[in-house]
Amino acid sequence: MVAPDSRLAGPDGRGGPHVFVDDLAAPVLAPDDRQHLERSLRLRAGDPLTVGDGHGRWRACSFGDEVEPTGDIIEAVRPAPLLTVGFALVKGTRPELVVQKLTELGIDHIVLVSAERSVVKWDQAKTDKNLARLRRIATEASMQSRRLWLPEVSGLSSVSVLREGSPVALAEPGGRPVAAADHTIVVGPEGGWAPSELDGAEQVGISAQILRAETAAIVAGSVLSQIRAGLVSPAS
């Protein structure tokens, strides 16, 4: 049996927990991460772990008062194409759930969207505060799922602005099946997209049922990530 290429496979659970550091050559754990490893995961001196820089590079290390590298720095091959999921603002802590799960699924760019029918509204101060929290959640989910690239979490953006960049498909009941060329899917609010947002837009269906907004965003991420991984066949 041929060992998997570590540039493609990345760290696995046998190498211990995964954390992010600023400098792979001389890794130093952030205080919160060290506390989590010691108190929650019960790591002790000499236990293995892996460290990454969030940009595709990682190495094996040994835990202790100082983190001791035990393996070479590996530069991984990034999965392609890059995938984006946008979702309209939802109430309460549901944005945290969406960001956590999209991160676990390997989505590269997560965009919070301000739709015409969005009930939730954030001013600039609230946007800045919430984005900081969501980025921390994405980092924690990346460590749990042993991601090598931290996702970009951005917002707020309108559908019209998103459509000015790369091709965008809006999730909409009755839309066409998701195709291999679809790299960005945006999910609307509970009240659905406004006619002006749907006008001229590509529309894709992601479920035979009507889903809650946060469920739809996670399903969209799952469909995109499974197609990229070759686990399901896209529409021809």
C-alpha cells in the first residue's frame, strides 16, 4: 500500500489536535489555544499535535511548555476550485452555526448578505463586532476539522455587488441542478428573494423540500464541497 501524499491528505486525527500559529519555524501557542489544549483536551508534555499557518502550510510537533517541531514543514496542495457560500442574515446565534458548518465543509469564502427581505439588520458597529466573533468561530472550526486554509468570512454584501464579480447562482426552489461550473451559491432570507434580486440571476435548486435559511446555506455548502471532492456527480 502506498502512503497518501501528505501534501494532499493534510493532518489527521492520529497526529493529535490541530492549532494555528503565526510562525511555523518557531511555533508559539496563543494563550486561549494553550488553555483549550491543556484543560479541555487534557494534552500533556510530549503529546503530539499539528500546527498550521492558515495558508496551507503545517508541521507535526510535540506539546509542552514550548512547542517542539518533530516534522518538516509541509506545503499542501489547495483544493480547487475555490468555493463560496453567501447567506442572508438570520436571527440569533444561527449565523454562528452556519459559519461553523460551512468551515467544517471546506468552503473557502463565507459571505454574509444583506437581502431586500432580510429581517435582521446590522449597522456598521454591529457588523464589525459580529464578523470578529464569526471569524473566531471559523478558526475554532478549522482547528476541529483540521483545515489547512482558514476561510475568509466577509460581509455585509448585497446580491448585486456579489454578481459584479465571479458568476453567482441564487438558491431558489425550482432552480436547475447544481453544476460543476457553479462555485458560488447564495442563499436568501426566510422570506425569499425579492423579484429584483432574482431578475436575470442564475437559479439553482438544492433540495426537494423548503428549508430554513440556515439549513439551506449548510446544504449549499455540502453540495459544492461534495462535487469538488468527487463524492457526487454534478448535473451535466
